[in-house]
Amino acid sequence: MKFSVLVAVVNEELEDKAIDVARKSGAGGLTILHGAGIGLKEKKIFFGLTYEGRESILVFVLERKLAYKVLKALNKELELEKEDHGIAFTIPIEHLAGINKEELLKFQHEIEGDI
């Protein structure tokens, strides 16, 4: 079984929706990080204060085909092509340790359903 890391960087307001979409597409556990990004445009200034939008970084370890399925669902449901909605990408995993056996069985069932 081959695995990928799926990383989705979305506006903080879209975090819950992104998690729901990913779970409905077959994703299980994830790690959530919070941060701020710098885009191409200048930051908004409001009464002398610089506004920096908060972002959520969602990190999933998934079976490779499932990662692609979740990526497509996130792209469609969150309309990632729109400005400030986010970005998602996958990275292949070469070596992996510590994954839960229950999660492995879930991946196996997902794959069997596609065959």
C-alpha cells in the first residue's frame, strides 16, 4: 500500500467545511495547524492596523488513491480556484511508521471498494 500526505491550506473560516468534505470523502484523522500567509497583494490596513487573514493547515496521511479522491473533493466543494479560498496538494511518502492498524484497515476497505 502506498501513502501520500495531503496538505490543505484554507481560510480559517473554511476549516470546518474542509474537514467535513475530507471525512465524507473517506479521510480519517488529521493534524490541524494554524498560521498566517502572505499573498501577492498588499495586506489590508484598517484604522492603522494591518489585517492578516488566519489560515488553517490540514495535514492528512492517506492511501495514495484516497488522497487524490479527497483532494478532488476539496477542490470542488471549497472552490479552491477562487481567490483566498486556499490550496491543496499531495506529497508521496517514501517511509512511514506509527500508522494505526484501524486506519490501515479503513484504507484497505476504501481500496477494495474501488476495485
